[in-house]
Amino acid sequence: MWIADNWKDYEVLDAADGEKLERWGDYLLVRPDPQVIWSTPRSHNGWTRRNGHYHRSAKGGGEWEFFRLPDEWSISYHIKSISARNAQEGRLTFRLKPFSFKHTGLFPEQAVNWEWFSSILSKTGKQTDRPLKVLNLFAYTGGATLAAAAAGANVTHVDASKGMVSWARENAVSSGLKDAPIRWLVDDCVKFVERELRRGSRYDGIIMDPPSYGRGPKGEVWKIEDHVWPLIRLASDLLSRDALFFLINSYTTGLQPAVLSYMLNAAVAKSRGGHVEAEEIGLPVTESRLILPCGASGRWQA
């Protein structure tokens, strides 16, 4: 398992009975987690000092209950491979706010992937005189976009939600990356990839974080089981001759690491060589010293 264990402003304090207790900077949140099927004593005093609690409804969905929680706050993350060279350059700052279906605007477990591709980009950037181009599909609030930009890449950020793209741009400003070479696009990811292929565009790295289900800006339906494999095949044709990496993330139960590995081997490694690996990703739990599973990632590296 790949573990995001470099956080200072975030931690999973405890997990029990279908919920996790998290520290986001100065604030404690309790949120549901379907992986937490065990029942253990809630001995951490944070359970009773929470600032926000998302209650699931038996009918689906749920609602937030707040206790002295601001409407918005920020946390930071330092990328090791960049911070070792320049602490300010490696510091990413994210605006947080509780919104629909338990989310806060950030998936902290993805930091383990930010570290991986940032190291590749930083190292390669020192060895080449051309700008490295990265495509981030289903880019959400821009965690991966900012990590790639901080590592020196030119990034194309694509998401179907105008609100998420605006949020990502605000995170870029907070992270000191307002003037970084980032293209911010509100678009359907599949249609964008198809147009990029017709234009002859190429990228040195591709990041893909598809939802289980979603809709494009014009109502286009996305179902991961039906559409992810054709999109991986299409996107693989956007890789440059000297491409560095391809990353795909999954929070869908049916897409286990072995499935991600098979798709990357078939779509990328079969024709390009390189190395494919896939693992669960997770976060350490302070109280139990166990690791909380948080989905899976597949990586191809040249």
C-alpha cells in the first residue's frame, strides 16, 4: 500500500463504527467512511470536541452539523522533493469548506501520488531544456495540478464543473502559483481528449481521477465501468514520444489495483515499455496505528 504519511496539517485521528475522526488544521471533523466496518472504543477525546459532523441519512445523502466551524479555512502541504530545494516552492495551500455529500474540497490521500510524479518532473526538468507538459483530467480542486506546476510543469487542468475549476484557481493563488503556466478548462474530459488528438497535442504526463458517476457541462453521462477503458486508450495516444508517466486513481469498488494495472499494461506499457505498478492508497490512523484504505492508484512510468 502507498501511504500518504507526510502531512503536518491533516491526520486521521481515529476510526470506528463507519466514521473517521480527522484533524484538518485547527479543526476536527467526523465524516462517514464505508471502509470503517469495525467497532472499537472511541477513546480519542476529539470525538466529543468535533467542529463538524456529517450525518448519513438512511434514505441516502445526509447533512452537516457544525460546532464553531468557520465557513472556510486553509491547510498546507509541503512536497518533499521540492521543499528540499526550496521550502516556499514546495508549499501548497488549499482552501477548505464543508459542502455536499461530506466533502471538504480535498482528498489528502492523493499526496502520496503528488510526491511520486513531482519527483519525476523535478528530476527530469533539470535534465531537459524544454517545458514538460502535464494533462490533469477530472482535476477537481487542483491538488495534482498544483503539485505538477510546483514541480515546474506546464499543466492543463480539465474538469466539467465550473465551480471546481474556480476553486482550483483560488488554490493556485493561495499556493503562490497564480502566474504558473496552467490552462484552466471547463470541459467534458472525453471530448477534450478527442479534440486534443485531432489537434496533434502531446503530453509528457497524464493524471486521471475519474468519478464513479458524473455528468459533463452539457449533461454528458459518465459511468466509470463503461467509459474509463476507452478513455485510457484514447488518452494514451496523447503521450509524447518521451513521456514520463500516466497515473489513474479509482475510488470505485470494482476497480481494484489489479484492474488498473491490467488497463495500463494493455494501453500503455504494451507499446511503450516502461513499468506499471498499482496499489491501494491509504492514510495512517493515529490512535490505532493502522492504515485506512482510501481507494487505489495505477502508475505507468517510462
